Amino acid sequence: MSVLDDLAGGLVVSCQPLPDDPDDPMRDPYVQARVAAAVVRGGAVAVRVNGPDDVRAVRRAVDVPVIGLYKHGTDDVFITPTATHALEVALAGADIVAIDATDRPRPDGRAFADTVRALRERTDALVLADVSTAAEGVAAVEAGADAVATTLSGYTPASAPTDGPDLGLVERLVALLPVPVIAEGRYRGTEQVGQAFEAGAHAVVMGNAVTSPLWITRRLVPATPRAASAPKQRE
């Protein structure tokens, strides 16, 4: 039985501070560990966590699978961009390591398959390939990925941006792949979660809509009269 079986039919919650706001008060391993404990208490079957420090803290706080990743750099590929980053996250305690598996150049010049091989040689961690297209998903499985996620759909030149989740990509990957397909990316409500499972998703990941007070508040404030009456800043 694989750790991926523990995710089947469940909600995975991503516990991360906002990557584009260095002053996010949630940027603290202890805070993220408590957030993880709270979502697990609420029914999350796994958590997705960024960086070895947070992975270690969360690993001590929960007994569900931890999907680890390592956001680093400002290049196009910044989700676990190298084998070194993948190993750090795995050795910190991640059961599954999420890695950018798009066809874009990686900062270390190595292929996605090389990163998979490095993990296999030194750890028992499984590999979750974050992709943006069906072709990338197929290639990732051929390279050894244990599961594929739609995380990067809408965030690469190969995929059109959308306001909501890419349910079509979920359907295409499910039809093409022999491994679990995890729906991720802009899932914000129960209806979308249900639609992902109807499309064949193995599990669904939600992030900011659950775990980021900063993100949630920024989306709600513009609807208030006070925000509408505030003077516009000069450009």
C-alpha cells in the first residue's frame, strides 16, 4: 500500500505563507505547523508544505502524509528546481516531494528524470510532478513520477491563464495516465472540489482559500464600502 492511497478521495491542504509577500506574518515554521495541525483536525488527509524548516516542524505536528516542496529563486522553474532542493525536503521528512515537471529549463541544467533518480537513490520519498499540460504529465510519468498534479496550469507559457481551476486538464490527465492525478490550482470552494472529483481526481489540493488570512482578507476588502470610497493612489 502506497502513501498515495492515504490521499484517495480526500482534501489536501497547502500550508504556506504567500510567496510574493516576504512580510506575511504567517512566515514561520511554528505557525505553519499549527495551521497544519488545525486542517488535519478538520479532516485534511495530507498537507503540502514549503521548505525543509517548515516540513520538519509540520512533520512533528501531524500524522498524515506530508507533501514537501522547496520554492527557490525567481527563474521560471522555482518549485523544487533542483535535485539538491528535492533531497533537502525529502530528508526533512516529506513523504512525497512535489517537483516542477514542466518542459522549461531547470536552473541546474538537469532533466526532471535526473531529479527523480537522485531521490530514488537516497530516499524512499515518492515524486509528485507539478505540470501545466497533459503532454508534460505524460512525460513526467515516463520519467518516473508516482503521481501528477495540475498545480502549474495557467502559470506557464504553455497553458492559458484562467480565473478558476483547470478541470479540463484533470480530465485529460486521468484519461491518459496510469498514476493518480491530483487537482490543484485555484480551487476555492466546495463546488469546485466536487467537480474535480467528478473529473476523476485522486485528491484535491486547496491552499490560500483555507490557510492564508492575508490572501483571504485581500479578496474580501475590495467589496466593502470603505474600500470603495478610499482615494486612489497616484501612479
